[in-house]
Amino acid sequence: MDDHTIDLALTAAWMHDLGNVINRVDHSQSGALMTFYLLDKMGIPAEDIAPIVRAIGNHDEGNGLPVSNIAAALILADKSDVRRSRVQDEDMVNYDIHDRVNYSVKNSILKINREHTAIKLKLEIDTRYGEIGEYFEIFMERMLLCRKAASYLNLEFHLIINEQTLM
């Protein structure tokens, strides 16, 4: 992508979860509206605001779609974000399924192959803290959306957990 498109994608990435200030439910739509308002107030041109809010409004696995290259990139980055450092509470007694799954991920790598034909999410999961089945319980919709986003970018999507290719 050209530098300007990359800047738009980075802006969408920085602002994509702004709607969580209101509520997790429908946060992509409220976040898109909030982002529109803020960028418009800053004097950003409409032709730059539109692709940013379009990507933000389509990044949620409940109703989002990869409607542009920026949206597809945002989906892949956001939905593949699983890692131990996301867990805030140090007391494992308080962990819910999301904390267990995130804490169980010892290593997470998202990369495009040299031929630019596939994007791979490689996870190393310590099953003492969370089961692989729990990962799928909360991440299956996200992984399916990643597959759609990769396809939009003419890439295959592969999920590899503990050296086993699952998608």
C-alpha cells in the first residue's frame, strides 16, 4: 500500500476500540461515529475520514466485514490479538475464560509469507492455563472473520496452534 493508505490504516488501528467507552455491544458502530466526529472537528478531509470510519465500523466479528483493504488489515490485526500481557489481574482465581485463554498464550506471531500468498497466526498455548477448546469457544468467530479478511486481500489464512495447523 502507499504511505497515505498506511497512515489511514494506522489511524483506524489507533481508534478502532474507541466505542468501548460507551459499551462493548455495538462498539464498532459507536466508535465509527465518535471517530468521525473527532476527525471532522480536527479538519481532516472527508475523503480521509470515510475509509477510517468504514474500517472501524466493520471490525467487529458480530457484524463486520472486510469491505476494504484497510478494514481487512484492521480485522486481521485486531482479531489475532491474543497474548498473556492482555491479562490485567495477577490473581488467577479471578480469571474468566478470556483471561485463561489470553494468559495461556505464551507466544503469538502474525506474519505474511515471503510469497505474499498466506497470512499465518502462530500461537504457542500452555494448556496448563487454558484449553485449546476454550480458545475456539471465544475465538472461532474471530478466526472465521480473519479468513474472510485474508481472502479479501487475496491471501490464505492459517491458524497454527502448538505446531498444528488448524485452519
